[in-house]
Amino acid sequence: MTYLDRIEINPQKLAGKPVIKGTRLPVALILNLLARGYTIGRILRAYPNLKKTDILAAIRYSEARLQREIIRPFELVR
């Protein structure tokens, strides 16, 4: 199973933002909780319909997106 098995992007759900498949929980929410110090266990208790694989998929999805990110330098206009 890969993160693509657990992440869904559908224009009919949350305006096409990536969510955990079968839910309306956005990947961004999971990352926000982790960034604020929530453990995987605490997230699972708060959202009992999630599985540990869902949380790991959110992290892997985000990492994959960042790996594809292109940085373009820009010139400052004076």
C-alpha cells in the first residue's frame, strides 16, 4: 500500500484539497496537529475513524509534494 491508496483529491470534497480517502479530513489538518505536538496516538483517539496508515500516508503525501516543488529565484525590483 502506498500513500496514494489513502489520499483522495476530489473537486467535490473540500474544493479538491487532499483528504484521507473515505473522510472529509484534510491532509493539512493532520499535519497541523502533528506540528502542534499531537502524537499519532492522540490523533487516533481524537479521530477514531482514522488509522495509523492514514496519518503516515498524509506525511508521505506531503513529503512527495515537497520533493516535486520547484524553487524559482526572483529578482528584487528597486
